[in-house]
Amino acid sequence: MNIVGIAAEFNPFHLGHAHFLREVRKKAGDSAVLCCVLSGDFVQRGEPALFSKFARARAAVACGADLVLELPLPRSLASAEGFGDGAVAVLAGLGGVRQIAFGMEESTCRPLQEIAAYLLTEEFERKLRLRLGGPLSYAAAREEVVAERFPAYREILSRPNNILAIEYLKAMQRRKESWEVLAVPRSGAGHDEPEGRGIIRSGAEIRALCLRGGDWSSFVPAPACRIFEAEMSSGRGPVSMQGMEKPLLAVLRSQPPEAYAASPGGAGGVGMALSKAVRRERSLQAILSAAKSKKYPLSRVRRTLMQTALHLREEDARAEIPYLRVLACSGAGQNALAALRGKGRIPVLTKPAEVYRMGDPGAVRIFQLGSDAHDLYALAYDGLPEPGGDFRMHPWILEGGEKAGEE
């Protein structure tokens, strides 16, 4: 059995993602099991996903994935380094993974592998520390150190897909995983490109179209489109920062200053800047604008804001992945789980209540954080949803056309 690991957000699942899965299938073979590690209801850019993790997992399996595992909240809302390491940790914990697949902006993976290896050296750490005391952001300081070592690779770290690819490779090296790499060059619109051409558009453009009521259906595979349209018909999306503004402001204004500083991204003055802005500004956009700076880019400020609202602490982001939660699977995914039962390094949860039988308070905390986050996320739905929805969801199964979901 060959399991291919894929880290993803699928926010939302679109034709570019479908193309990627087809290319991976071609490289890995028809018998390969495509296992996606999916962000939860809040994504790495520090925003709510357009649709819930359950809907996006269903869409992925309906469009070619075999197994979707949740990336726990502290890693979904982490920096690129924490996100990439978390995804690799999930795949390593599952067992049976032989290959990892990801998109990239380069024609060859070699430059990314060389950079990943360098980022793990003492030389890099020493040079980075010397620059972090100044006005540069972490990302800018890192790019400067890498460019000094590899002048020809200066532009590589400015491309989002490359940044995540490097983090996957770095995490593999650090965790001593020798998986074969299946790298797929990007096709279609660039990352976050606001207006593209052709049928493959960026997630940013599709999200914008959906949120303003435009026609985005031609950019999404038909099975995924049906799932997302059903969500909208039921009042479960699309979800946006604007739609969550009032509940988020209510939570943020109730947090003491130390909660901002204790969040994973709150060190170095970011938490203090956010705490002051929350008590001075009226809207989320104004808060973010007031807190960001050259040293604290918007992406970090936005993540820190969301981490604080969802009660994440620094130790949550550093904790190892305690369990693997199955969100959706195909028949092939079910068979893979059965074959791996008892062989993985991390327990697999197919029923939410199983987390309590683990006897691990840390695992319960991580699950509860995700459950609370889902409750907050659901406040953007039409009406007032019943709390605790995360605990009532079992994996969605695609097998012979049958579907199984909420109890």
C-alpha cells in the first residue's frame, strides 16, 4: 500500500486543486491512497475558512482524495513553519506514508531541498539571530540570510507555495522521514491573484466572487460545487471575517492584555500592539491596520488576533500532534485505515468521544479548542446554531454513492 501525503486548506476546493490531485495520481499510480491533512475552520492566513472543515473535507473526497485528516487548530493557525511541521507530524503519525506531494513555483525541487537543509544549520540560526534584533520582520530576516548563502535563490522565498514546500521538506529532514517527493508545478492563476484568466483561478479570487454573490461555479468541480451550494442553501456559509466581526470583537474585547502576549504569535510586542488596538479601534480592519508595521506584517498580526480570540497559548503551538481525526474518506481510505489499525504512532479518532478514552489531558485540550473554535465559527451561519456541533460529527464516507455524516 502506498499512501501519499498532501497538506491542504482547500479554501475552497477548486479546479486547480482537482488538477493537482490528478497530477499526483498520475505520478503515484492509480492504487495510491491520497491522504490530505486539512486545516480546520480557521486557516493559516488568520481568517475563517469560506466553508467548514467538514464541507471542505467532503468536497476533497468527492473530487479524488481518499482520506482527509484534520490538522489541529494550533497548527492550522500557525506560521508556515508550524503549519508545515504539523502536517508532516500528522502524516508521520499515521504510518504507511511513502510519498509526499505539494505544489511549488519552481521547475525543480533541488533549490527548495538545499534551502530546507540550510535552515536547519547552526550557521543559519546564528545569522538569523543577529538580524532579528533590528527592524526586519522574521520573514525578511530569513530571506536575507538565505540570499546571502544562495544569491541565485533570492526570489524563491518570496513565493508562498515555495515557502510551504520548504517547510514540508525541512520538517521531513528534522523528523528523519525519507518519503519520496512528488512536486507539482503550479498551474493557472498565481497564489492570491485577484483576477486571473482561464478556468483555474486563485482561491482568493474565488472567495471574493463567492462573498459578493458572483458566479464562481465554473471554477469549482461539479461535485464540490454541489456540496458548497448545499451548505449555502442551509445557511452554513460562506463565512468571512466581516460576517464574524461582532462575535470576534466581543471575545477580543473581553481578553486581558496578557492573553494577547501569551498567544503563539504574541511575542516581541505584537500582542501588546494588538491589545492596545482592540481597546481603541471600532472594527477588525481598523485593529489590524493599527497593529501592523514593517516588523509585524499583516499576516502575523491577523494570525495573532485569531489565536487570541480562540484562546490559543504558545505551548499549544509547540505541542506534538496528540491524535489523528478522520474528517472524510473514500472506500480506499477506509481500507487504508483498517490496514494501518494499531500500526501508527498516533491514535486515530473516528468518533469525537474517543478523545476522552485516550487518558491524555493534552489531547482533550486540543480537541476542545477546535470544538470551541467551531462553535464560534458557526455564529456566522444563518440563525443561531446549537453549540457542540463539532462533537456530533462523524467522518463522511464516500462508498458506492452512499454518504454518512452527522449523527
